[in-house]
Amino acid sequence: MKQEVDPISDKSNPIQKPTEGLLGCNTVTFITQPSKNKAIDSFKLSDAITPTASILTALISLVLAFKTIKKYSNDHKLQIEQVKSEKRKDEVLKAKDKIEKFYGPINALLEESSTIYAHFALQEKEALKKQNGYFRTLRFLTEDGNEDYNGVERLSKHDKELFRHIIDISDKVTVLIETESGHIDNPALHILLGKLAAHYRIIKSAYEGKLTGQSEYLESIVFPLEINGAINSEICKLLEIIKSDDQETLSRPVKSKTINYYDQNYISYYNKTNDLDMLDIYKKVRMYVQNGSNILDAGCGVGRDTQYFIKHGFKVTSFDASPRMVELCNEYPFAFCEEKSFLTINYPPIFDLVWACASLLHLDALNFKEAILRLHRSLKPGAYLYFSLKKHIDPSKVDARDFYSYSTDEVDKILIDLYKMEKVETWESNSNLTQSEIFVNYIYRKL
């Protein structure tokens, strides 16, 4: 018997199909059509898989995107590093080019001229020195003299020969200034070199006897003493570019209470100390070093002493542990000041004088000994070390900064017994800031 589908209920009725059984009897087999509920279950499963697949797809996309971004980020960083590397190489090449084509040659020529001039007109220099005067070449060559002897003819045979070499050197310097001035970045140095070239031209005219009787009108024409220090500072700046960044980082001092004090009070400290009268100490110390010597201004502060020495013809390298003090010192256009401390300096023995005015007094005994060692290393054999210490410490200042005092015996034990230096001179002086404080000044010589 076959069951028909009910069109109203849409329900499947089983279809009965007669089959022959195993015993030969007729049997009925029921065949049932698939139920719609199974289709619905299949639909629900597919419905659940779809958002899961979407989430997986999104996650995969995010991972791929992250990898892509990371790759391009690394590529970008690499490009930046390559640009920096190329820029640094370019800066190093330019620095070397400036030294090779201008600063090196002019420095050598100035040194050569200075060496010759030290042996020139010795009798005239000595005679004026006894009268508390000083010899000026231009004045000597342009003064009214015997009509038969003008310009270079007023000089001895020996001095004529020396001065001829000086004139030859000055001509080379003038040509160098005129042809290679494109290597100069410092506007103040351009002006200084202009004064130098003008001085050389007038000296040459005087040498040729063309300016006799004009000495009164040429008193303002002087050799610009700053030129030695200015050229030296520019060379130091260029060498700093050539040196590796790692060396510069290692030399930077560790912050301390004292450094923080000077960083915070640098303006007021400048106002109090920059114009102090140091002339007596300058004169005393300068007795031991030749004009044009190399000086290390150790713990230079605002740069007062650096300026003085450069303006008087010395070559000066300066350092201070306070970044603000370094900035102030470098505002003088011919200074070269580095951010270093007594415990990080590592200079070769190139200096004729180490000047440490009221700076070592911030170091305790252990660091004081280390600082003296490093300063001692920086001196040439036979060179001098000057420093000043407070005789007594004002307790009111200790809270803001570290101060230490040392007896003369303690100082001698370190410099004479330990480092085998020769004691040259010791004297006391009143502080220029307050009469209640006394400084002890020391000069030692490296053997």
C-alpha cells in the first residue's frame, strides 16, 4: 500500500513496497524521504563556521599586516641609519678637507713665523723691556730715523735676514686667506683674518721703506693676537667631528650636586665672576710660560680665563662638567670648550700650562688625587700646573655644592712625593668676591 503526501500538512508518508521475504511471504518495506530538520541543522552549522572563519581570516590579515609594517619599519630605520652614516661620512670628509687645505697650513705658517719672530730684534726688545716698554716692529720700521736708513735698513744684518723670512711667510698667509676662505664657517674669524691680512700688507710696506714717518698714524695697526687661539680652536672643533661618537659619550661627566648647582645658577654666577680682576695672578703665572703657548683651562666655568689667554695670544683648550658653563664659555667665538670632568679627561702631553683656578676644590681626596694624575699626564715635560684652593670652607655653601680644603702638606705629598713634580711657588690671596675667604695658589712644574 502506498501512502500519498498530504498536500495540506506537507508531511511525508511512508511508501509501502511489497517484497518477497526469506520465507516466500510478502513483506512491506517503508522508504522515508529526508526530513527538512536535517537541512536546518546543516544550515545552522554553516552559520556557525562563517564568523569563525572570518575571525581567523582577520587574524591572519593582522599578522601579515604586522609583519609587513615591521618589515617596512625596519627598512625605514635602516634607511635612516644609512642616511645618518652618509651624512657623518660627508661631515668627516669636509672636516678633513678644511684642515688639509686651510687650517693646517695656516696654523703651520703662523707657528713658523712666531718661532722666527722670537729670535728677531732681540737687542731692541731687551732694551725696551728694561724701560718697562715693549718692542713693536711696525713702530720701529716707520719711525723717523736717519734719512739714509729707512724701513728694513734700520735693522742689523742678522735681523734683516730673519725679517725677510717673516715677510715671505706673511705673503703665503695672505694668499691662503684670499684663496681658501671658503673653508671658514666662523664669521668672527673672517673679520679676524681680514685684520691679519691688513697687518701683513702694512708691515710689508714698512719693510720696503714706504711708510717712514708714519708711526704715529699706524699705532692702531697691531697683530691680532687672538688669531693663534682662534685657529687652534677651529682645528679642535674639526678634530672633534672626526673623532667617534663613542669617545665623546664616554667622556661626559656624571651629574652631581655641584654640577646641578652650576647648571641652575649659571647666569648669576657669570654676573658675579666674569669681570673679577685676575690681573695679578695672570701676570705671576705668565712669567713661567712663553707667549703663544698651549694652555688647558681645567674647570673653566663661564670662560673668563679662557677669553683672557686667547686675547693675549695663547692657544686654549677648555673643559667644564656643567653643560650650562660650557655653553657660556663657547659664546666667545674663538673658544673651544668641552663638557668633561676631571675624572673623564684623557689629554695627551701637549700643554705648556694647566690652569685650574678654583675648580679642584670641588673634589674629595680620592678624586683630587685622580684629577692631579690626569692633569699631570696632559703636561709636556717641563710644563707648569697652576691651581687654587680655599684655605677654609664656608659651611653655608656646602649644602648647595661640595667643597674640600687641603693643607699645603697634603698637596705637597700628592704632587711632590707621589707624582714627582717640582714645587715652584705658593702664595695666598683674598677672594675677589668676599674678603672673608682666602685662596692658596700653587704652581708646580712637571719634571
